[in-house]
Amino acid sequence: AGELPGAQACKSHAKELRVLLMRSLAVNHPLTFMRAVCLTLHVPGHHPEAAASDLLGEAGFSSSVVACVLGAASVALKDRKDMRAGAGLDAGMDEASQELCAPLCTSAMKHVVQALLSGTSSDSDEDTQVMAWNFIDSLCWFCGKTTPKPVLKFCIPSAASCLAKVVQVPKAHSARITIACCICLKTTLEQLGRGVLEKLNTIAPPLLDLAKQTPATTTNKAAAAVEVLIQKHVLEVLLTMVRIVGNFLSPYLEQFLQLTTAESGSERTPVLEELGQALVDHVPHRLLLPAVQDAIAPAEEALASATDEQTALADINSGLVRVQRLAVFNTWIFSKATPESVSAGIQSTVAALLHMFASGQKAAAAFLESGGRPEELPSKVLRQVVMSKGEANEAQTSLVWADSCAQGTVLQLNDLAATAFTQFALRLDLEDLKPCFAKVLDWARDTQATMLARQGSRKSAAEEDLNKDTEGACRVLALSAVMQALASAAPGISEELLLPLVAKDLASSLTASRRYALKLAAQHRSASRKRRKAASAAGEPISISGARAAAEVLQDHTWWWLDVSIATLRFAASALRPAAAEEGQSARTSKVVDETVEALTEPCIDLLDTFEFLPPAEASVAAGVLQERLQGAVVALASQSEGAKVKQLFTSILGKTRSEDVEVRLCAVRCCTKVWADLGVQVVTGLSEVVMFASELLEDEDSRVEDAVRVLIKTMEDCTGESLQDALKQ
């Protein structure tokens, strides 16, 4: 049968009237409001027994009334909270209502939890349970601060039970119920504050277990969105917990760190970062720092064991992400620490940082052991993000997890670990810092006199060991990142601490890199020559461009020599560029700088030889970055040279223009141009040497070299203000 005319309008008006009446009672007459709620919910002791023949006694009608009342009461209490907040008042009960309303609130909460939300209340449908949690949530706002006992006794255990069931059987529980439960639990924590401590062991484990669950892989976008929403609410509850009872979370710090440092999707990462920052802000550092440092060594070992051929890359990525985030934790903690607190734990801190630095080499070794090719290491494990045109000089290590901790990368890990070390170092006296840096340097040398000494002194291919070379290279990359970060944060430290200790290490690293590059070139060029002979025997013509391309054998073989060269040259350039002299101070170079320049000049210039086996810098990212880094280092060397040393530097660089390879000649000319462009008349004592070589190179067989020389001449003329045409004709 159809509805009577006007039935829908009557229902709508009745609903509006109910909302208005409930809101009015909740705001103005809370005692009457709670009596009405208890009456209509059939709370024991607060409603008359209904006769069996009475409409209110029918189960179906009664459950409908309960659902209606729960929804209406929840909305009314929320409206009360909002209206009182607008008036600058607390959402809870006023003093006049506390004594009379408290028993009613206790009875209502007990009844709803036991009748609708307990493990035995299986008759409650999903909508009713969601409404029940919403009602408890609103009731917590109303009476949680003044009547905390029923919240602790009934609400928190029920919420813990609900979440535990989701952990055990995720698909058997409604997402709406789980979210409503989390919202209620968050309110409970906010209202009770530290009063929740007695139930911390009840609620923390299921929350952490649920937060650590990996959302199921699904192609259903709607289902995936629901999973993300559940995780968001769970993490928000944990965030609230940390902010309120962070001082008391010591038993759970290991689990919190496992949660926050685990690899995560783009939606989850910012929330985990916020949770991590809350840990740093609200957990005493005397408790948090040891927990963070204790987590580093197991993470390093997990990387070392990531050697399964099928899962190695995924395991390495997740392992690196974990260590990267632990590095950020260290930075956050040290940036807020006092010198006194840092000094108290120097030994443990250095040990933890060394484990962090070693994680990069463990990741690279695991990749090779799992069957990875060395040529793929830069792209798949180091994940080199190449920046040129000065971008890398201006870039600072980001601590935003979406930028620096979303993907596992050894180079990013090195930068983050170096940033942590720098924050640690800035809080130490120089005398305390020296032994700390010495330990890192000893680790990087790996029992050798200088870094990569073995690789630079090998006499035959039989002595090669790719795994040892990879380990040594990773150590150099880590140390270079540390020195770069220290030099950027405290420029004077390069001359005072770093260069006296590492000048010979920088030289040996560059020498070893060049030697290995040329060895690779000879090895692969031999194979290329055999292929060309085979093609020639078959009657196939070989063009000049084809012959040049065949010589570019290092393009796909850059591990590890290129990475070490770039890192070493970058630090050398930043450490040697002189700071602006203050008024009254001498700008003359020190003995330390002189010795460093002498040690690095030949190894730097000899790196020009590698360009013979690389594509043109304009066509190759690797060659372009190496050229830019080399130019920066050469400019720094020139800036610290005077008189005869400037002449000698230009002669050494331009001596490479006698090479038969056009790319070597071109790069040598460009290095000189960069020196003149950056230093100008400071290097005018080397003018005659440059002019002598330039006059010869103007007749070079390659037009690109000739054009580069003309640019060099124009740059020198702009610097000196004089024409060099007459000098070039002599």
C-alpha cells in the first residue's frame, strides 16, 4: 500500500523538530537531555519496563528507536560542543550538571558499549555500531574530563578489542566501524590526557599492530582509498597518543621507529613524517636517541642480507629508506640538543653513525651478490640524480621525507647521514671533534694508508676485486659527503681540520679513479676494435663519427670511478675556494692549502685523459657533470696559486691539448676559459703561457676546438682590457 498523502513531509518535519529539541536540551538542559537519552535507549534503571503488547516492547521497533536516538543524541552533543566552543566555553559539563549527569553518562556509556559494541553484541548491524561509536565519541567530549572512570573502564577496552579484531581478520571487519572507533579513541585520548596512562598497555599494541599492516594490493580504487583512510585515522590516533603521553612511551619506541621508518606510499609518507617529528618533540631525547641508534645496526644487517635474486632490489630499497629516515631522526634530535647532552654520548653516537655510513656499501654489495651488474649500480642503487649548471652547489639536503626518504638511494643516505654528523659536530669543541672525524677517516681508509690506495697501485688485472672496489668506493663517497656537509656548515673547518688529514686521500682517490677508468677503457676498446674489424672484413664502411662513437667505451661503464671523481672534485672545489678576507687580514694561502694544491694538481689535470673515452659533454650527462666538477676544482686550485704556480698550472692543463683526441683538447681549453672567467686578472701571470698554446690551437683540425679557443681569447681580453691579437701572431 502506498504512503498516506503528506507522509514524507510529516517525517521531514518530525526530524527537524527532533533535532531542534535534542539540541535545545543538550545545550540548555543537559540533565533532562541525558534522562531522555537513557529512557529511549532502554538503559537499565533509567526506563520503565514495557509490556509485551506495547509497541515499545517490539524488538524491531525498539532497535529502530535506539538507532534514531543514537544518531540524534550524537548530533546534538556535537552541536553543543561547537556552540560552546564558539562562545569560548569547554564542551564538557558545567559544574552544576556534573553531580547529577555523571551517573546518567556512566550508565549510558556502559549500556551502549555492552549492548551494541561488546564481543557478544553480534546482533548489532553496521550502521548501529557506527552510530554507537559516534555517540560514545560525543559523550566523551561531554563527560570525559569530569567522569573519566567509565571511559577507562568501558570505552577504551572496547576500542582495543575492536582494533585487535581488525588486526586478526582485516576483511571481516567494517571499515566504517574501524574509522568510527579510531575517531572515538582519538577523542578519548584528548579528553583524558595523561589519565589514559593506566590503559596505555591496552590500547597501544593493537594500534601499532594495525598501523604496521601493509594495505592489501588491489586494483579496486575504491577499496584502496578505504584502506588509506583507515591507516590515516589509525596514525592520527597514534600521533595524538605521542603528543599526550610521549614521556611514557619508552616500552613502545622500537615499534614506533619500525612503523615510521618503514617504506611507505606517497599518501602515508607525510603522516609518518609528522609522527616521527612528534616523537622527537614529545619523547625525551635521553630515551629516544638510544632507541634510534639501536635501530641502525639491525637495519644495516638487513641490507647486507638482501641478496635474493628475485627480491633484492625491493629489499635494498626498503632497507635504504629505513636507514635514511633514521638518519633524519638523528638530525632532528641533534639540531635540538645542547652541547652538554651531545658530549655525554660521543662514543655511541660515532658508532651509530659509522653503521649508517656502512649501510650504503652493504646495499651495493648485496646488489652485486644478487646478480646485479656493476654498470647498473649508479642507476639502481646509488640512484644518482645529476644536477648541473650550479644546481648541485646550491642544493641543500632536504629533510622532507617525500623528497629525501621516499626512495632508497645510497647517495641520498650519504647526504642525510652527513647532515646528522654535521649537526652532531657543530655541538662539539674542535678538540672533541678531531678524534670523531679521525674515526670516520680510518673507517673510510679501511686499513690502507690512504683511501683507495690498493686500487691506485695495482699492477695487473689479476689483483682486481670488484666487491672490494665497490666497498672502498662507497666508503669514499660517504666520507666525501661528510666533508662536504662540514665544509658547508663551517667553512673554516676545511683548512683547520679536514685538509691536513685528507689531502693525500683526495689525491689517491682521484689517481685510483683515473687508473680504473683507463683500465676499463682499454678492456672495452679492445672488444670494440674486434667488432669493427669484423665489420670491415664484411665490407661494411666505417664513418668518422662511427669510429668516434666506438671510442666512447666508458659511457656505459662509469662505476665506480666516475662517482668517486665527482664527489672528490666537488669537495676539493668547495674546500679550496678562498673565503673573503676580512679587513686587516692577509689573503695569502696557508701551508696546509699550499700542500693540498700541490697534492691535487696532477691528479685533477690527469682526469682530462678520461674524456677520450666519453661522448662529448654536450651529449652525455656523465661527461657534462665530470667536466663541470673538474672545472670547479681547477678554478679552486688556481685561486690558491700565485706567480710561477699559476704558470705551471696553465702549462699542465694546456699540455693536454697535445692529445690526439678532440674531446681531451676541448675540455682542457674549457678549463682554462673557466679559470679566466672566474678569477680574471688574479691569474694574469699565466697569460703568456695561455697565449702560446692558444696560437697553436687556432689552427686545430677540429672547428669546435678552434671556436673554444676564440672564446678563451675573448674572455682573457675582457679580463685584461687589452687586445691579444698581436701576441697571438708572434
